Amino acid sequence: MKPTDPARPQDPNNQRRPKLAPLSKVTKSDKPPIDLQQELSQAGSSTQTVAKFFSQELSNQNVEIESILGKGSQATVYLARYKPTNEKIALKKVFVQDKNELLCLQRELLSLSTCVHPNVLRCFGARVSPEQVLISLEYMDWGTLRYFIENEPKGIPEVVVSIIVWQVLKGLAFLHKEKKTIHRDIKPSNLLLNRQGEVKIADFGIARQVGGTEGQANTFLGTMMYMSPERLNGKEYQMNCDIWALGLVAYECALGRYPGFDDPKKATLLDLRRMFTDNKLTHFPQHFSDKFKSFLACCLQVEFKERAKAADLLEHPFVKQAKKIDQGLFPAWLETVVNKALHMQKKEKGAQQSK
């Protein structure tokens, strides 16, 4: 019997849920005002490019949906099986209602189709219909980094944080240098893990390709809590805005919670600006090592011109130590956290049933 997916614990009310409809039946009630297939074909930049890279035919006969992994306002992600190879995949179903969403989708398809790197989530195929787009993605069975932060409230050990950061930096260095792409939404829920101990960057819905040597952009997209100061202030930004976000993610991992606020969900834009510009983030806890403090300081420079780049940070002592660690340590640690979390779930469920 397979263990429950740790990042998606079973719902005690699951028995009350209706069975999932077949793939061909899953649609949205409101028909979008645009013909997605026609728009993408006319744009040319997505469907013609990605056709060379995609290998899976996402027909109803080839795909069997098993469960829902996550759901948002415009997209649903399913755990599915690709029958020709009997491979598990994450099937992302995206509904498009306006031109801006269409542009984001085009960027995601284009980014995914041309990004082949061990630390970037793989895309296997896409299917465009007038109402929706199906995107077949690599399935990461340990879920998101958010799950592990929430189940280690006292903080993730620094040695483990260094391994996570090392892998994410390799992915960012590839995106920044080779693809000239700013991700713009690096956060724990967009970093996925599997039981082999691989960490991969996901969700390119708002990624942006930029030209020039530095690559500047000025759009206000992404998750506010992980936005760099220049982005929060609506100014131009460079690729190292992703480094600011990674610094916050690393800080949050080691601390066990988002730094600076008792309840970060209540933080306003003004609160974030004040904390960042007053350099309060660099007042690190005493138990952080000097190497880790130095790494965070390199990431969390308020002035973006002074902030480190991904390629430079790969040579930082805190990151380089990850290369010397036993490769089996990280997967073993992940499994320990998962087993502990599942045990607590079982214990809590038993306590509720005994009442």
C-alpha cells in the first residue's frame, strides 16, 4: 500500500466528495470570450515552438486522472497517469478569460518548452482547445518546500538549507544566464521536491524573458511577500530580484517562519517597504552561523546593484559546503520529516475519532 502524498494529506471528509469527472468532462461553465486555440496559433510564438519539444499526446484515451493536487481561480492541477508509459504526471488545466491571461500562458508555455535543466520542472506536452490548455508536467512526489517548512516549526537545519539553496541557485543561474529569464515568483510553494532529493523551480506563469546584458523589467507581478524592495516600490528591476526572494526563502527555512512579522498575512505593502528599507531583515538570529548570515546578507541587499548574482552565490562558502555533503543525507531527512508529519496526522485523527 502506497503512503499518502505528504504534501497533500487526506481530507477526513474525502468520502463526501463527488468522484472526479473524466478528463473530457472537466470544463468551466462560463465560456471564455476568446478562442484560445486560434489566438495561440496566430501568435505563433508558443504552439509552433513548443511542438518541437513536447512528446506526450494528451488525448482522453492516453491520460487517466487520479486525484486533485491543487486548485486556483484559473487553474487546477491533477495527479494523472500517462497510459502509454504508465508514468505519473502533474496535469495542469488552465482556463483563459482575457488577453492578459493568454499572454501569461504563452510565456509559461514558451519558458517551459525551452527550459531543460535538472533544477527546473520538466514539461512533457500541451494540448490546446478553444476553452482551455492542458499542460503535462513532471510530478514531484514530495510536494512543495512550504510543506517542509510548516512541518519543521523550529527551523530546517542549515546544512539542509544549503542543499536546497544550492539546487535552486543552479536553476536560477541557468534561467538568468542561458535563458535571460526572470522568474519573478520564487517562493516556497513554487519550489518542488521529490523523494530522490531533487529541488526544482516551478510555475513560470509570470516569468519574463528580457534582453540586454542586465535585463531590466518594470511590471508589478508576483507574490508581494517575496518581492524585492525595488519591485515593491514600482521601480525597474533586474534578474537578481529572484535572489532577494531566494534569500527570504532561505531565511524562512532556517527560522521556521517568515521573518519580521508575527502574522505575515496581515502585513501591508507599507509594512513590507518599511521593514526592507530599514534593513531590519539583516538583524539575524544569534544561532545562525556566520556563513549563513553572510549568504543572507549577499541576497538581502536593499540596493539591487549591490545584490549578488546567482552565478556568484554558487561560489559562496555556505553554498559550496552542500557539494561536500553525503548525497543520501537530504533524501533521508526529507523522508524523516514526511514520516513524522504522517504519524502526527494519524495520531490527531485517532484522537478526534475517540471523542
